[in-house]
Amino acid sequence: MNNITLIGMPGAGKSSIGVVLAKVLGYQFIDSDLLIQKAEKRTLSKIIEDEGTEGFKAIENRVNASIQVENTVIATGGSVVYCDEAMQHLKSEGVVVYLKISLELLSRRLGNLKGRGVVLKEGQTLASLYDERVPLYEKYADIVVDEEDKDLEGSLQVVLEALKNRGDKA
Ligand SMILES: Nc1ncnc2c1ncn2[C@@H]1O[C@H](COP(=O)(O)OP(=O)(O)O)[C@@H](O)[C@H]1O
Ligand SMILES: O=C(O)C1=C[C@@H](OP(=O)(O)O)[C@@H](O)[C@H](O)C1
Ligand SMILES: [Mg+2]
């Protein structure tokens, strides 16, 4: 209960903002990507390579749907929004915050984030992935935070402000 779940595109800052947000609020922090790796004893890119994107999503759904924590910031993986069961679970256990980032900024950030593995269909471009996912992030979000033109500290402050305005955390 009372958790804060961060969703958004890979590179949006769920993991890096999440851990600092947890410190500021005195919360615990978990990164569901690391839970997946621990459960599977394989890296994310190895799981995607071995199981394909559909197999990865099934594992991601199972792991996220079984998270039982409280007063915790949960950084999810960008593809969790394909997992409806997991998203319903996370929504029922706290507030879901979408870290919104433009395609332009995303393209620049992902240039430096190679090797982590993204759930991309064969031949799919980043632009088409972005268009496919944005409606899903919006669908599941309780709060949308736009981090355009902000550094990490600036994004953190907007998240804190948005949570405060909504009355989830003073
Ligand atoms: N305003 C910002 N908010 C969040 N991350 C930022 C920002 N500006 C630059 N970054 C960088 O972008 C990257 C985000 O990566 P990460 O936290 O792993 O994202 P995610 O977990 O959403 O994939 C980090 O290298 C971080 O330092
Ligand atoms: O968006 C994606 O397809 C993915 C994002 C990754 O997490 P981050 O969003 O933390 O980079 C990770 O879950 C996996 O490699 C797939
Ligand atoms: Mg992450």
C-alpha cells in the first residue's frame, strides 16, 4: 500500500529519479528490472534473446503482479504497460506516476543507453514504439510529470510537487 510506481519510456529516469525520490520521502526503493533478473538468474537482454519479446512480457507481468511492498518507490521497466494484470496490481497498491519525455529527448538519451535491451518488434523504429506506448502510459497514469528541459534534480522536484498537490505525500 501507499507505494509510488514510476512508469515511462526507457531512459525517462524511472530508476535514477526513483532511488533519490525514495531517499527524500524516507521510502524503500525497488527496481522491478532487478527483481526480474533475480527471479530469472539472467540479464534482461538475455531473457529477451532467449524468450523473445512476448516471453519477456509474460515474465515481466508475473514478477510485477507479485510485488508486495509498502511505502516503497517502484521503478518499473518501460514495457510494463503491456502487462495489464501487473498494472492493475500496481495501481491498486499505490499511485502511478508517468515520467513523460519527448521523442526528441528520448532519442538523445537512448544514444547513451545501449545494451540494456528494449522490447522492440522486428524492424520497429523508436518513433513507432513511442507512438504505441504513450497511450498506454497515459491510460495507467494517475499523475503525468513532464520532465522536458529539466535535469535530474529538476525532474525530482516536479515529481515531489505533483505528489504533494495530489495529497499523496506531503
Ligand atoms: N531530467 C532528467 N530526469 C531523469 N534522468 C535524466 C534527466 N536528465 C538526464 N537524465 C539521465 O537519463 C538517464 C535515465 O536513465 P534511467 O534512470 O535508467 O531511466 P529508466 O529507468 O527510465 O530507463 C540517466 O543516465 C540520467 O542520468
Ligand atoms: O522499455 C522496454 O522495452 C524495456 C525497458 C527496460 O527498463 P527501463 O525502462 O528501466 O530502461 C527493461 O525493462 C527491459 O530491458 C525492456
Ligand atoms: Mg530503469
